[in-house]
Amino acid sequence: MVINKYFRHLLVVGMTLAVAAYVVPGMAHAQRAKAAQVDDSDDDRPRLGVYLTEFDDGIRRGMLVTGVRAGSPATKLGRDGRTWYLEEDVDVILAINGVPVKTVQSFRRELAAGGSTPTLRVYDQNANRVFYYKARLRQGYYGGIN
């Protein structure tokens, strides 16, 4: 009986550690990214209204959305005739108008070059799918960092 109790305890602890190893690194990465953000909303470039950090899971590279400002263009994306929104710590912006974005600088450059309605290629980690969204940007929107 003692061995059986010990084995069950190891099994539960082992499963807990396996789940923690899968979930915690992503959350810790997003928390570090939020702590490192600086709001530079003093210019008049077009903005989506999101906070971002670089993302690389070994398969995809892009910009992980770590924050979304309420009422920003990121909360009113078009797809299939419906309105969608970007989710924090879930969505990864892979490209703008077909051009990959892998750094904050490339994201800003492509967003500025994309016109007032750029197409975003977004990887949804929960659905494990890539979606295409149409954004409607506002010039000089000061609601978010990007």
C-alpha cells in the first residue's frame, strides 16, 4: 500500500509539472513583455491599438499581441462580413499585406505602408489556425503603442 500511494503522488506531481512546463513559459514571456513596454504615442503614425512583443515558437515568427486598447481598431477587425478582435497573449500577427513582420520596427513600417485598410495575417494559438483580417486604421490614433 505504501508503494501505491507513493506512485500515485509521483504520477500527479509529474502530470502537474508537465502541464506547468507547457503553460507557464508562454505566460511568463507575456508578463516580461508587458513590463518592458514603453508608450510612444507622441507621433501621428497610424495605429492598430495593440501592445506587442516578438514571438518565435520555432515554427512561426511574428508579433505576439500582449495588450489591446478598448475601442481601438484592433477591436473592430473585419472577416467574413463580421467584426472580430485581437486577443491578448493568444494572437500572433505574422504579416501585414503579405509582408512578414518579425520585429516592432518591421511591424510599424508595414503598418504605415499598408494604407488605411491593411490585411493582417494572424495566427490564433487557441484555434491553431491562421486567419486574415481587414483593419480600418485611423491616422494619429493615440490609443496604443502600435
